[in-house]
Amino acid sequence: MSTLTAQVPLTDPELKLLQTLVYQECGMFFDERRTHFLRDRLQRRLKACNMESFYSYYRLLTSREGKQELVALLENLTVNETSFFRIRPQLELFQKVVLEELLKRKQERRDWSLRIWSAGCSTGQEPYTLAILVCDALAYYYLRNPLPFEMPTPKPLIPPPWKVEILASDINYSALLTAQQGVFSDAQMETVDYTCRLRYFDKIGDKYSVKPALKNLVQFDFHNLKTEFLPQRNDAIFCRNVMIYFDEPEQKRLVEKFHHCLNPDGYLFVGHAESLFGLTTKYHMIHQNNGTVYQKLEAVK
């Protein structure tokens, strides 16, 4: 086959066909403002596959042999923009208000488990940030609310009998692989202060590696939010800057799924520019010091 240099011609009906396929597979919606981005990413995949027509490529995507290429295309359509401690007012609300309430409520019920889901975790900075915030919050809470349990030596990040599970999922396999490795450059660590680096990271050459004790709190897995089989019994869900990829009907379906995935009175965090207004009435919005979270409301009987 010859190496392609020119762009493959693409008609509007062909683009619409691709939009429909992507929407059916993962719920991502590309309106008129984002069709240029879709065309650009499609041309990249056509060139990578050395294909000279959209028809041939579409046949590949819809074939049994084309599953891997479909995954590659979907990965190219997501923008994995993330960082440690992103949107600090929201994270402060999570640590100082939400976690405080959750820990107090659970201790009263003698329920020592905490389960948090980072949906759309990208390369891992968000779930590792959440793990750090939970560890710090638990340490502070334990000082004020000591329990009659013997503390092991050396002192663990999670004081007994508490058990913490942080689920982290994404549709991008390569991003998940990076997240699982837990190794970050100095530039990626820019928003992590010195004390936090010392406690939760090992310096290896010019990189920072997440310490095993923290990494063990996070479980990474592939999840497509379009499906119905999503993690259940979560105390909090972070799905930030993900709904922007969906149209309104799919957004409504997603927040309904999250409602089922949350424990009673659980919390849903969405992106700073995202809102549940007009999508659902099943959540109560909490706004404090420029941070916003939505708390699940139980059905009125």
C-alpha cells in the first residue's frame, strides 16, 4: 500500500454516519461546533490505518476485526486534560464538608467503609488527588475522634477499622495504563506542594512515583458510561468535564445512572462549568466558597 499524504475526501453524510456510530458506542455527541475536531481526528486514524476511503474505514470499524481500531478512534476523540488538585474550591468542599459529614455519619452507623468513584479519570491525577485528600481527612478526623483500636506499626495511611476504596475508570486504555503506572513528571507535579510530595511520592530520577500505600487505595478499570453496568454503592462520584461530550438526552440518562450508583445521601461532583440544572430534580445543590456539589435526594414515598 502507498503511504497517504493528502486527506481522504469526506462527505457530510459520511461524517453523520461516523457521528451516529460514536454516539451509539459511547454517547459522545459532536455538534456543528466540534465537527472540525471530529474530521481532524478521523483523518489521523485514516492515515494511521493507511486507508484511502471512508467507506473502507467504516467497514473496518463495524467489523469484528475492527474492535481495536474502534477503541483507538474513541481514544483519539477524548481530550485527556487533567492535573493534580484541579478545581481547588471544589476539592476543599469535598475534604472539609463532604468527607467530614460522611465520616461522622458512617461512624455513627459503625460502617467503616468509604467508596469513591472517579469516572473519566484520564491519566490518574484526579483519583490520586482524592486518595490524598481522604488520607489527610481521615488522619485529622482520627485525632479528633479516636477509636479503641490498636494502631499497627508502622502507622498505616488509613487508620483501622476504616477501609477506603477509590474506583477510577475511563474509556481510554492508554490513559488508564499511564494512570496505573503512577509516575509523573516534574511539570505534572507543579500543583503538588513539597509536604505532599514527601508523604505520598517517591522521587526517582526526574520523575515522581506514587508510593505503593497510596496506589493500593486506587483501583483502575475500563468503563464506558454508555453502558448500564457501572460501579454501585458509591459514597461520592466525581465525573468532571465528561458530560460536555454528551448531548442533553445522554446527559439526563447519565445523571440518572449516577443516582442509582450512589448510596443514600451520596454526592456527585461535576465539572466547574457543568450543571445539573434542567437535567434532573433528584439532587440537591450545595454551594460553598466557590465549590459546588450535588447531593442525592431519596424518592418521596
